[in-house]
Amino acid sequence: MMISIRTRLLLWMMCGMALLLIVFAVVVYEVLSRSLLDGFDEVLLASARTISASVEKDDAGIKFEMDERQAPEFYRTIKPDYFQLWSEDGTILARSPGLANSGMEQFSGLPDVPVFRAVRLPDGRAGRAVGLVFTPKADEDAKTVVTSKQVSLVVARETDPLDSTGHFIRWLLVAATAGTLVLALLAGSVAVRQGLRPLDALAARIAAVRQDDLSARILAERMPAELIPVIGRLNDLLRRLDDAFRRERAFTADAAHELRTPLAGLLCTLEVTLSQPRTGDDYREATTECLEVTQRMQAVVESLLALARYESGQTALHPEALDVRELIETAWRPLDDKARSRGIEFDPRLPANLKCTADRDVAQMIVGALLANAAEYTNDGGRIEISGIDSAKSMELTITNTGCSLGEEDVEHVFDRFWRGDRSRTHTGIHCGLGLALAQRSASALGGSISACIADERFSVRLILPV
Amino acid sequence: MRVLVVEDYPPIRKAVAKGLREAGFAVDATGDGEEGLWYATGNDYDVVILDLMLPGLDGLAILKRMRADGRSTHVLIITAKDAVSDRVKGLDYGADDYLVKPFALEELLARVRALARRAYCVKTPCLEIGDLRIETARRRVWIESEEVSLTGREYALLEYLAMRKGEVVSRTEIWEHMYEFSSEADSNVVDVYVGYLRRKIDRPHRPPLIRTLRGKGYSLGVSE
């Protein structure tokens, strides 16, 4: 289920707010009802005190005299309050007229300390009672001081008015809480809508980036600070996408361009051959030529694909310790015959046990490309020298060939894809900078580097790989 | 008709040269820019086929030098660059036509034939001189509605003379347009071929088509 930020924000806000308001209402209700009860108890106690003041003791015993006017609440016929007096031995001394035949439960605490409790009144109403034990004061006329007998008193009164006030407060709080929540919901949704408006603006700006023009960037001006990092990330993503698409386009263009020439050769050769009946030798010659062209095309396609993979990081590498001499020997083997026939001297001078750490296939491909390049461009009767330096962090291999007709200013181009600077190109006709470009990208994928320099008609490439 | 092919990719160079030769052209071919320029400025070609990316000297530089040299030879550029700007650049440098690789050999031959005709201000592929009719596209010749079978050299000679009908064409000119640079034949072979040709196209009941102007050369056309 999709929940919008707007709903989520509002939901959390409302939940928090409701919790706060409920806690607040409960506390207010508790405080108010406590203070109401305290007030009620105070009045009840006052009534009890009035009655207790009316109890006297004299020689004859304990005497209770109370005028109806002193405490009319006990004497009304409708919903009267109740009291009952007990002597120490439990005999009932007096009770309010309302009690008639029924009685009340006796309870009390320590002398002169009132005890309150909720009770059910004899007529069935809910009420509250106070129990009190006290020593009645002595009558002024009494001659002798009677032993200090204690009297217990229970006074009860209905709690209906208290309960209805409590109810009222409860409903008031509930209504206030609900009302506040509704208002907060309205205000909150407006606030959230306003607050999220920049997101809509951002969406509009993102929508404005066209598929065919990834060089566009999302503008960060007049955007809230929270969205600036988002815009930054989006722009990063766009830049990476743009780079990837650019590489893709460059690859397609390069591939198309580079394959056109051999394809044209293939087409022309086949067309000429088929234009009239020929001898078997003619056909054999043409077929051989077509095969060579096709093999070259295959090599170009494979190199291009490899280069594209390294550049997009699709190729997984498995570094291991490699023996550099072995790499060079393996790479030179297929080149040896041709080089020998052209009188090229191959002179590798490597320190013993020269090692590097790299993916075997990639390292072999790099060394192969560098040696093939050297063999290709060395003049007939020339020389290829290889030297190696072993240091703590890296292995440095330098391959130098004679017969370089490039100028020093051409060095920066030798790693460009398809750069054709070879003025002495005679053999394949299709050989291009792809080998060196591929080697350079591959070396950087292995954490190494390749550089080149030209001096005195000698072309040197330096390969650095981690140890 | 003599054509120069400057193209550094051997399979294309060989196939194009072979195709052109089989179509009756005399062809010189090279893969090197400097050499291409030397050929182009030192000989009178009817058409030069020029690749743009060449070792040594690139195609546009050759073209520029040819034009600076005052050569109006028709130039057909063949290249893998297909952007409009590349084509425009080539044509602006003075090229007459442009073909993007890969191309069909048939098309290349047709374009070369068209350029060769234009070299002599001829636009129709069908040349008619009196009762002689030459179809250049199919390389077939008719006299009085009767087809005449000619060898490659004979046809090349007849076509060249027909292109320049009415003009006096020297032996050297004919030789230059019929033979490749590497050819060992000298200009005397022209007289031999003119003889062969006359035997095939002249009819006893009308004046000869090819006239000899002693010390000057030959001329094809109806004499006034």
C-alpha cells in the first residue's frame, strides 16, 4: 500500500496530538474530581462536626440533643442525609429520622480522625459517608466526671450532584479534546500541504529533464535546504547516466565507423569475384582475403566489447600474483615468427622473479596488446627492448621499439580510440589505436597505468601494475 | 579511361582496382598519400578515387594540392565518415562525388563512369556518331544497327575517341588514357590498336570514321 508523505505526516502528528490531549484531559479530570471530592468531604465532615457537637455526656450517660433547624438536611423528607450514633458498646444512641427502621454500617478510624468511604444509602442512592469516633464533651451541669466514653458517628449523604458534575467535566474534556483534534487536523493538513509544495515543484523540475538530453541538470535555486541534497544526488545520478549514455553512443559510433572499412573491403572483394566466372585459384584467393578481413573484424568487435565492458565496470576481476616473464613469453609466442621474418630483434631484460598482482586474463591482454603494437610498428631489422623495475608498491615494465615515425606531439593521441597516426602502416591496414586504448583502460581497471613517450624515433610504453 | 585509386585498406584497393580494370578502365592504385599525390599531379587521370584517411597525407590534403595545382580531374571520395559535415567538407574542398563505406561496387563503377563522361562534357550514356552507336554502361558498340564485338583495349580506344569526337587527339594522350602507369607498352601500340579498330568499324561504302592527321594524331567523327 502506498502512503503519501502527506498522510504519513498527518497521521503521526494526529496520533501524537491525540495522545497528548488524552493524557492532559485525564490529568485535568483527576485533579478536578479530586478537588470536588475534597470539597464534598469537607461539607460532610462539617455536618458530622455539627452532630458531634450536639452529643454531650452527663451523669446519666450520653445525651443527644439536636434541633431540626441546626441541621435541616437530616430532616427533609425528600432525599435526606443520614446519620447514626453508636455508643462504645455498640448500642445505637441515635439515628436520623430518614433511617427509620434501617440502619447503617458502622465504621471509624482513630479517635477524631475522620474516615471517608463510598456507600449505598438505605434508600438505594449512591452516597458517601464519613465515620468519626469522638469523646463527647461533658455537660456543664454534670457533677461528676463520667468515665470518658467514646461515641462513634457515621454521616452519609448522596453523591448525585458530585457525580453529575464529574460527568459534565468528563464530557467537556472529551468534547474539547475531539474539537481540538479536528481543528488540528484541518490546520495540520494545510500546513503539511504548504510544507510539501516544494516537492511538487521538484517533481515538475525532474519531469522537465528530457530523455534525449541528459546533460540538463535540476536547478536548486529557491528550493528548501532539505531538498538541496536530494537535488544534488539526482544531478549526480543524471551525470552518471549521461556519461554512460555518452559512452554507449561513442561505442556505437566507433564500432560502426571502424567496421565500415573492413565491411566495404568484404563487399567489394565479393562483388568483384562474383561479377564474372573465375578460376578456382581466383576464388581461393578471394576467399582467403575475405577470411582475413572477417578475422580482423572479429578482433575489432571483441576489442570494442571488452573496452565497453571495462568502461562500464561490468567485468569482474580476480587479482592474483603473476610472473611477468611468463606473461611476456606467452604474449610474444604468436608474434615471434613474423618478427623473426622481418629481422626484428626481441630483447627482454627482466630482473629475476618480477611479479605483479592482477587479473590474469586482463594482464595477459594488456601485455599482448603492447607487444603486438611494438611488433607492428618496429622497422624491419629493428629492435624491441623490454626492461622491468621492481619496487615495494608497484611493478614497472617498459617496452621500447625502434622505427617510430611519430612526432613527439603525437604522444597524447596514441591512446585515443581509432587514432591512426602510423605513417608507416603497411601491414594490416586496419590496425588502429584500439589496442593501446584498450590496454590503457584495462590497466586503470587493474589499479595501474600506462604512459607513452617518443624520443629519437623510439616509442616507449610504460606499464605500471600493483605488486 | 584512366582511373587512380588512392585507398590504404588493401582489400578495398585490390577489389576496386580489379573491378575497374574488368570494367575497361586503366587503373593505377596506391595505398600511400604522398604517392597518391605524386600520381595525381603527374598524370592526366579521368577520375581519381580518394580515401580520406590515409597514412602520410590525408585525402583532403591531396585534393587541396590537386586543385591548387590547377588540376580539374574529377574526384570521387570514398570514406567511412558519413556525417553531413564530412561530406560537405569533402565537396567544398573540390570533390565531385562522395561515397560512404561500405558501398556496392556496382554503384562505384556507375559513378566512376558518370564522372568519366562528365570529364568530356558528355552527359548521355549513349554516344552516337553517324551510324556508330556506343552504349557506355554496357560497353557495347553498333555500326548500322549491327553489333560489333570489340576487345577491351579496342573498346577503350573507341570510347576515348568518341568522348572527344571531332577533336584531334594525340597518340600520347590516347596512350595515357588507355594504359596504366606500370604498363610496359609504348605509344606505338596505339597505332596498332587504331588499325584493329578500323578493320572492325569501317565499312567500304562510306568514309572512314577514324582519320589520321599525320604528326598530330587521330580524330573520330564525320568529316566535313
